[in-house]
Amino acid sequence: MKEFQLGEFEEIVLLTVGVLYPEAYGVALKDEIESRLKRKVSVGALQSALRRMESKGYLHSREGEPNTERGGKPKRYFTITAYGKKALDHSKDVRLALYNAIPPVALDFKFT
């Protein structure tokens, strides 16, 4: 199902939108990803991924109330759509199928 394939970063962003529901907006998403994955996220890459996934129908966005701290500009909040859930389910199924296909002997390590 190529139509539901997600890149690694897209998958992380989509999962994080779900984690932060209903407060998933740009800065919160960036902070959550950086905190959980211990890796830097550029605002540009995040915004590109959000726009791309919204155009694919995986995400829906809405504007919040204007905020004086942001110069009157409202935050844009994101939620996962049914199509986005299908993409996440597909990704999870593919990863689990691959993991479950690994013969136990391949992962039989002894740690000292």
C-alpha cells in the first residue's frame, strides 16, 4: 500500500500530533520531538512535513484564537485524520511484521 507509506520523520511528526492531542501546534510539536528523541528539529523541516501531510490528507489543521504574545497571530493546531490513522496503522503493521519475522537466533546476544 504505497499510498500509506510514511517517511521516518513524517511518522514521528504524525505520532507526536497524536501524543499532544488536542494541543498539537508547531512549537509544542518541536519541543516534544526534541525531548523524546533527543535530537534537534528545524522549524522549516517540521513545517514542511506538517504542510505535506495535510495536503496528503493525513492531518487537519485549524486556527486557534489570536494571541497578543504572538503579535495577534493565532496558533495552528493539528489533528490526525482517519486517513492519517490508516497510514500510522500501516506503518505499525509493516514494522511489527518485519520484527516478528526475525528468527530468535538472530537476536540471541549475551551482554556482559
